[in-house]
Amino acid sequence: MARVLTTLLGTVCVAGVAIALHETSRDARGPLRPSATALGLAALLVGLGHLCGAIAWERCLGRGTSRLRRAYYASQLGKYLPGGIWQPVGQVGIALGAGLDSRRVLAGYVASQACFVAAGASIVGVGLVVARPALPGWALALTSAGVLVCTSAAHRPTLARVLDRLPSALQRRPIADSLPSQQQMVRCTGWSVAKVLLQAASFAIVLGSIDPSVSHASASTAYVAAWLVGIVFVPIPSGIGIREAALVMLLASSAPATAAVLAASVGHRAPVILAELCLAAATWRRRPTDARGPLVAAMRAVDAGAPGPVDGA
């Protein structure tokens, strides 16, 4: 039964990827298209970014194994299933399948996502200084305040206090005491910074191939800021539409044509999907039991109270 369920889930994941690629191809039709070289380089950077993300996840768990890393790549395909929960559920299930304690895994997941957000906020903060976007005063003040709040997410005592104040209905079993150490969270944040930078750079390359007038610093900062904005709108899957609107607003002074920003946003989906599909396929082929077993173990993550997703950049 487990093997049938795993095969079915894997088939649905592949179907979801195919649908996503078809929609991307349909939306990308138009006069403004990124070059093939830019798309290939972007896919490489996205793949390297996922490598950094896998290492960051291991740092929060305090345990680094090739099995966890390869299965982390396989879980990325869960993002293309309806519901928006299968990637984090699969990621938690990976660690549960490796025999780790459920509270430690759940606390590690929450901490890793907090470090991920803090990493993105740190990059935006530096980008505001380097790129100096021409934003209205209120927008600049709001962005700066958001950066400070998000950066504090990687502070263990602060995160623990937030978790302690959550209603019991939102956390079936208290996990604040099981959070990784501050040193582990610092290391996780460092690798998360590398992941976000690589994925932001991939978007900057795609946009630069369409509109060379936009600096890479401005494009990268806007991409990360738009990603953070998309996280706020949790009810909307992956911040669809919200991120594009944020990108257009943030790059209004840098990109003369709104169409170029939208074309880059749509075009960037292709290397992201391609990189994730290649990583998952390589994982499945190299060690099938490592890649498929965690998908079954992911079912236990639901009973363990796996938290909601923070979508990847």
C-alpha cells in the first residue's frame, strides 16, 4: 500500500510540474523574452540556491546526511500540488523518516523558516542602502520597519517568546523548548542568505536579458522584497499576483517598461521549475529508497502538526 501511495503521489507531482511548465510557456508568449543563455544560467543559480537551502535545513536539525539533503530536493516538487502544504509536509516527513524526534523536527522547521525570512530581510536592508530605490517616504519607512521585524526572527529568545504566546490550537504540542541553539540558527541564516542571494541573482539575470538598463542590485533587492511581501499574503498561493505587483512598484523607477518586469517574472518560473525537476530526478535515480521513503513518512508529519509553508524564493 505504501509503495502504491508513493507512486501515486510521485505521479501527481510530475503532473503538477507539467501543468506549471505549460502555464509558464503560455504566459511567456510575447515579444519580450529572456535569452536562452540567461535562462540556463538562472537555472544553475537556482539549483545552487537549493543546495544552500538543504544545508541550512541540516544546520537547524543539527544533523547533516546525504539522505536528508537528497530527499530535501525531492520534497520541492510538493509545491506544485494543490493546497500549498505538501512541500513543508514532505520536508518535515523527510526528517521524521530519518528517525528524528518529532518535536525537534517541527521546531527545526519553524526555526529554519524564521532564519529564511531573516535572511531575506537582511538582504533587503543592505539593498536599500546600496541600490537606494526611489520609493515614497511612507513606503521606505514601512519597508525599513518590516526589515527590522523580520530580521529579529532569527533571534532564538524572540522566536521562543512568540511560540510560547501562540494559542494551543495553533500548536498541538509546545516546541519552543526544542528550538535549535542560537549558534545553529546563525549558521542556518548564513546558508539561507546564500540561497536567497543566488535565487535573487537568477531573477536579475533574467530581467537583465530583457531590459539591460536595470541594475542587478536593484532587481535582486526588489525580487527579495517582493518575495517577503508575498509571504504576508498567506491565503493567496505563493503570493501569486501580489509579488508581481510588488516587483512592478519597486522597479518602477529602474525599469521603464512594466511589461519587461512582468515578462521577467513569468520567464523566471521556467528555470526555477527546471532546476527543481532536475534535482528531484537526480535524487530519485541515484537512491530511489531515499527519495521515495520520505514521501510516505510525510504522512506522519500531518499528525505531528507540521506548520504551514513559507514559500521558497
